[in-house]
Amino acid sequence: MSAEQVRPFESIESAHEFILLLKDRIQEAMADVREHLEQADASQDQRRSQALRLALFKMNQLSSHMHKSRRVLNDLRTIRRLLFGERAAAAE
């Protein structure tokens, strides 16, 4: 690996961007699972339907955690700006 290796979480902003991308992918996956759930319900496959409902529940939990993580990263970014006077420098 080179000395200039790309590090995706080198800054709060890059971690924030990753969380946003992950949250979007989770939403897409949830839409796919909902489609499969409709098919399972239509075919009256109870076991598959229950498993898909559990998957949706867990994905919803994950989505909630991503939302909370995004808020924490926003808080950290604000604290950093306050500590290092980044807002005052940006205004000038």
C-alpha cells in the first residue's frame, strides 16, 4: 500500500458522507424486501413472510442507528468548529 493511501474516515465530513450513503442503501434494500414481502403474502408463504418482516424490522433499526450516527457526527462537527473557530474564519 502506498504512503498516500486513501482513508475514507480521515475526517468527520467523510464519515458523515459514508453514513448518508449507507442510509440510502439501507432504504433501497428495505424497498426490495417490501416487494419480496408482498410476494410472500400473496403466495401465503407464512414462514417466508415472517422472516421478511423480521428483516424489515432489523433494517429499520439499522436505519435509525444511521440517523442517530449522522446527528452525532453533526454535533462533533459543530463542536470542532467552535473549538477551532472555523465558523468565524469562514464568515470572514
